[in-house]
Amino acid sequence: MATNPSGMARSILITSSLALLLALGGMAAAQKPPSKKDKAAAKAHFQAGQTAYDAGQYDAAIAEWTEANRLVPAPLVLFNIGQAYRLKGDRQQALNFYMSYLQVDPNGSVSDEARLHRDELAKALQDEDLKRREDELAAERERQRQAEELRKAQEAKDAAARQEEEARLAKERRETRAGIESGKAKPIDGAVAADQGRRMAIADQCIVLNGERHPATSGRPIVPGARNGRYRRRRSASASFRRG
């Protein structure tokens, strides 16, 4: 925030004189008068704060003036502390001390300047808060955008994996079909199974006797020497048909 050097110097000089006057002359009758020891200590702290302020050491100035104001309360010291916080860059604390000064002494010698700083600081803090909220919203939108991109990327990856698997399965089906058509593979489908069953039925109507096949009314082919009579059953005939 812009600073008026001449106005700042004037306020500090006025504050310095009045503070020293308060330190020497005591407080209002409504308050307990400070002791001579407190007055002397307050004067020393105030002068030390003034020296630090002029050197741009605002933290030290604030500490010294705060102690001086504790020993001998004076409204203009509050204004000085507000000045130090403002030049330090602590807007919120500066606003607090300007408001404290105006509350204690609304018609004081530097009340107009205090109001000016108060209004400027209040607007700056409001703008700062608005920007912070906008930045937070922008960050949230960016987070959501990144999350959406990750989701879409994962969906695309999953879709590619599915397509790759489908392509692999289709290739296997084509290779199997090509093998069947070229005779390299003979899967037993319904038609082949029916044909094999028909061949077995024909073989079951034959018997082998003395090395020759003869029709039979039922049962599988038999040959002499079976344990249950003159013949023994043999599956080789039907097996030979199945192998054919």
C-alpha cells in the first residue's frame, strides 16, 4: 500500500511529543496515575521504539511501543503501532490497531489519517480474501480436471486391453478354423459324432468267426474262445470303424 512519507513523519512526531507529554504528565483522572518509575520506563521504551521505527526495524519498534503503552496507556501509541504493522506488511494487525485507536480517540489529532488507513486496509484485505477464494476454486477445478483426465485415460486403457483380448481370441478362432479346413485339426462336432455312431452300429451287427466277419442279429462282434462260450467279444471291428 502506498505511504505518504510526510504524513507519516508528521504523525510520528506528533505522537512522539504527546506520548512523551503523557509519560511526564500522567494519565487522565479517570485512570490510576502511573508511578514515576513507570513514566520513566515508558519514556525509555517509547524512545527506543522511535529509534527502531526510523531504522525500519518494525518488529523492535512494535515491541518497545507495546511495552510503553502497557506502562502508560496512550491512544496515539496505538496509532504508532498500527503504522509499524502497516509498513511491516501485516495488514490485519495494522487494521486492528487503527481501529483500536479510533475507538479510544475517534476525534483525535490523527483520526482522519487513521480512518484513511483503516478503509484502505479493509478493502485490501477484502480483495485479498476474494482472491484467495478464487484461487481455491481454481485449484479445485484443476483438481477435478486432472481427476477427469485420469479417469478417461484409465477408461481408454481398459478399452484398449479389451480390444487386444478380443483380437487375440479372434486370431485363435481363425487359426483353429484354418486348421480344420486344412485337415490339421479334426474336432469332433455333432456331424462327425453322428457318423461315428452310425459306423459303430453297423459294426455291432457283425461277428468274427474263423477270421471272417458275419452279420449278427445283436451284440458286438465276437470271436471263438470267449470264456462265456464258443466266442469272445471283440471291439476291434467297431474300433477299426471309429478309427476310419
